[in-house]
Amino acid sequence: KLYVRQTSAIFLGYGLSDIPSEPEKTSIFDFVKDTGSILDCLNISKVFVIGKDFGSMVGYIFALFNPHKVVGVISLGVAFRPPGSANHQAILPEGYYINRWKEPGRAEADFGRFDAKTVVKRIYTIFSRSEIPIAKENQEILDLVDTSTPLPPWITEEDLAVYGDLYQKSGFQTPLQVPYRIIKSKVEAPKQDVKVEAPKQDMKVEAPTLLIMGEKDFVFALPGTADYIRSGEVKKYVPNLETIYLPEGSHFIHEQLPDQVNQLILNFLNRYKH
């Protein structure tokens, strides 16, 4: 029996989940282990993993450490790179949003000026654009939004109220820790974790993989990213990769184009289920 699990739904410190006892020490491997623990608890032996944004990285790393459990990987908007290899922070200006959010206290002060719904609303507005979010020297990231800027047509105030309520419970400390403050960390299984396999040295995701990429996603505009994907260089690390480009797709492609994205996912699942 095959089940689909969207990794972002199970991360500790997000939404309705419990907050880790030490959020500042949370690593991406904690989420990888949590994914495996849920499968073990439910006695599920094989899965497709589906991730959006950094949830894709959890899916990829889960596939690296647990290849026998993964039928396929689906990523919305993020191509696999060997952990620790991305260097956008060094290339882009100080005001690049990741540079700001990886600095302890900076984002907390920025976000703390608003209620959770307003924070989520501004993040949705900023990240729906095709431009890379970069603030000026004396400007905070959330101030990149003019208060008169309308929401994208595919999200409503009611949607934002639901998301805001979730973050009202969890806060933003864990989401800032992972992925932003561990973004260049080396991914290693804890030595005491004997149930986890060591990944191959070449760090290849061997499972069939689908990347759905919006061509108006600001991530696609990050230095070297479009060429890395289009040139096929990414297949050095994900040899069984299929990439589908959606010309009008933004960073929130699954909410912007749900019917199209759902059909692409279903086609992939039907192709590889067995």
C-alpha cells in the first residue's frame, strides 16, 4: 500500500504541531527523522514524498538516507543541491531576505511589529513576485510591501486568517531556524541514530523525481538556478529527474494553479506506483 505524505505538514514548530524544547538547536535532520518515525508508527514501508520550498529539501534528504522507503520524490519549486552547497547569501546583497533572516533577532524584531496574520500576508505578497526579495540598508524585509498592495487573486483574507492562526500558536522561531539559520549546515545523521542509513558519498537522489517549477518564481531568478536546472546539471545529483515548467507559476504554485499542479502530481504517482 502506498501513501502520500506532504512533509511540511509534520514539522515540529510549525502550525498546530508542538514546539521543540530547544527551537534554536533544531536541524533539518530532525524533520527527516520525524518523517521516518511517523512512517514507522503507521507501519508504512514505502512512500512518495512531496515537498514545497524547503520541505523539498526534507524530502530529498529523507530519500538520501532512506532510499529503500522512497518510491518517488516530488518537489514544488526547489531543485536538489548537495547540502551546504548553495551560496546565494554570499553573492546577493546584505538586504537579501535570507541574509536578514539568518541573523538572530533581526527577523524577530521585524515580525514582532505585526500580528501573525499580517506577517503571513506580507510574506505571501513579497514571495508571490518574480523579483528576489532584497531590502535597502535601512529597510526591513516586511517593509517591502506597500500596505495598499492587493493580495494575489488566488488567496483570500480568510485563507490568511487561517494561516495566521496557525502561526499564532507556533510562532516563527522554528521556521526561522529551519531553513534560514541552518542553510549551509552539513547534513549528517546523529551517531547514536543507528536506524538511519548513511547516504552514498556522491549524494545522489536515485528515486524517480518530479520538479514542478514556476518560471515566475523568484527562486528561479536566484543566481545560477535557472541554468543549473535547464542545463541538466542537476541530473548529476538526481539522475531520474523530470522537470515541468509552468510559465506563469509563482513561488506558491500549488495555491496559484492547484488543478494543474494536482494533475501533474497524480500523473507522476500513477506512473510509478506499483
